[in-house]
Amino acid sequence: MITHELIERIEGEAVLDFKTDKNGRVQDAAIRFLHFRGMEAILEGRNALDALVITPRVCGICGHSHLITTVRMIENIYQNAGVMIRISDKAKAIRTITLSCELIQNHIKWLYLVMLHESGKMLGKEPAVALKALYVSSAVNQLCAVFSGQWPHSSYALPGGVTCDPTHIEVMQALKILSDVESFIRDEVLGCDFETFIQAMRDNEVLKLKGDFGTVLRNFETLGLLEKGKSHGRFLVLEAGVVMNGVRSDTDIALVSEDVSQTFEHGGKTYAKNALYQGEFYETGPLARALVEERAGISDLYRVYGDSAVTRLSARVDEMVSLCTQVRQLLASLDLSQPSFIAPPAIESISGSGVGILEAPRGTLIHRARIEKGKIIEYSIITPTQWNLGNGIASNLGVAQRAMIGAESIAKASLLFRTFDVCSVCTTH
């Protein structure tokens, strides 16, 4: 039987086409994204610096990621044109702080607005009140705005640095907000301190966690999904490495490609292009980052459960914890005496090509462009969802496709789909 499932409560919408047997078990799944936005075409013909305002609007959740990736790309164009770009450690740290804030708030929203809500609804539970999650994610955005001026869609980063020049008082304000966020993660998300959480993963005792994350895991256990959702076991962090069959190796951007065979213009049923590495689908995002970094806790869970739901869920929550630690260290060591911005030559004097690569909330993000005397001639974006939610064929299934096949029902397959933190609008950019 063929069933079409509209997936909402994500950034945008998606349609899943399921083929099930007589018992309702999923035999095949196809993923379709139906809203075209044309951001790449909008950028062509414009001044390269216009991209600093336009690309943050590719996504309403990860605009900072697109901004920083764009900045890195333009700086790479300068460098490839033989122009040295100087960036202070202070500016680099501020970019990392704001980007980390974006990841933290994204993961909090995903946990509460999607995973806790949807898993509870399947069990007939009253949907959990998400106001506390919205409050704390708003606090994270306030921390980000101390440096970026606003969230979302800020354009505070530019080639050569950042536009902000924070004071000691603003750094103290940021540290106070961070302390509140850390308290929320300890008390509400985990129900324990950070060290106990990491040890629980190492000891395979995450189901004993008392916080809201523990509730999500127990919901998945009740639904029989805790060890479901396994995919190819191939993981990519383009700037750091790949892991396949438990073996880590270096990466090469020349091995990245886009496949348009499933798009409408080639007879397919989606506006999303597939992103491939060595011609195959690789999972990107928090689980990939944790495994490539060999981070304690997640690596232990992976050895027991593989790339199943319990590991994938835990990886995103674990990243909240590690990012809070990173932000605290950067705020504490910020040298405010350094310049925030060191002006490069005018972009109108520059011609060439470049690439920006960054780890966004959902995984590896790539921006490429070719400019002539500062004007964009070509622009290309590969977003994380293109890697994770690509629609492949039987001989080369996408990551989420593979994870859904074999699920006992369409409802359970759809919940496994959501564990990848779905984003539609950036996928059909």
C-alpha cells in the first residue's frame, strides 16, 4: 500500500511517500520537499557583500550558520586572489560564540517542540508545555544578540572580522545568561550535572536520567524505537574527517557532489538536490561530529547501539553540554583590547572563486561562489538536510530513507524521520 504523509511542525514542510506491507511495516520510503525558494539565483548578479544580508535568510533557525559560512567563503575568495585577510583572535572567538549559541537554541527547540511533543503524543500523553523551552531558547538568543545585535538574520560578521566591540559589562551579561542556560540544561533537560550525564552515557544508563531528555528516551523505549532508525553507519564532518565502519579518515572537498536526478526538472518529485560524498550518502550533524571527534559518551553509546535513535538523540543533547563549556571558556578568555575588524581591500577590486565550510546545527554547510570585480557570477549552497534527508534510489538510499525502512508503522517511521532535525526551507534554497 502507498501512503502519503505530510510532515509539519518542522522548518517548512515535507511529504513522505511510504510503501507498506499488509501488516503496515514500512518497506520503502521516499522524501519530497515541495517549496522552491531560489536563493542561489537571487544572489547572482549582486555585489558579493549583499550575500551577508541575503544568505542569513536561507533559514529562520540557522541564519548565523549561513552568515558565517558566507563570510568564510568571501575571505577565501580574497585569499585565492592573493590578498591576505587578517582576523583577530577576538573576532574569531566572537564568531564561534554566536554560532555556538545558535546550535544550543536549535537543539533545545528540537528536543522540546519536536521530540518530547511528538513521542508523547504517540503514547496518548498530553503534550508537554513548551513555554520553559521557549523561554530558555530566547535567553540563548539574547546571549547571541549581545554580540550580533539581533537574532535571527543578523549580518554583524563581515570579511575581516565583526562589527561589534563588546565591553566588559556585556561579557559579564553574557556569562550571566550562560549560567542560566546551563542551569536549565542541568535541572530540566538532564536532571543531573554535566559530568553525571556523560558518565551515564559511558555506563549505558541514560534511561535512568530524570530530566526531560530521559522522558524522551523512555517514550522511545515504550514505542519500541530506542534501537531502531539505523542507517548506513557513514558519517561526515567535511573539515575534520569521515567515519565509516568505525574507521576514521581524512576528507577531500573534491569528493563532494550534488545529484539532481530526483528533482522536478529531471522527472523527479522534489525540489531538493542530494548531497553526496564519494557518490554515497553520509550522515552529518551532532552524531557525526561526536564520532569524528571521538567524544566520550557518544562513542561509548555508538559501540553498543550503532547509529540508532538512542545514539542520535543523545548526540544532540550531548552537544548542548559541550557547547556551553566551549562558550564559557571563550567568554572568559576574550581579549577586548584586540581589534574587532581589520578592513580588507574593497570587494570591487576582487575577482575569483572561493568556498566556505561550517558545521551548522544539522551538519556540514557549504557555500561556493565565483565573483568578478566584486559581483557574484555563480553561487551554490549545500545544506545539511541535503545530506541527511536526500531521496536516493534502491541501490543508494538516503540516510533518513534507510533509517525509516523496516519501521513497524508509518507513525513510527515519521518519528524516526524527525530525529534528524528536519529543515525544509534551507533544503529547497
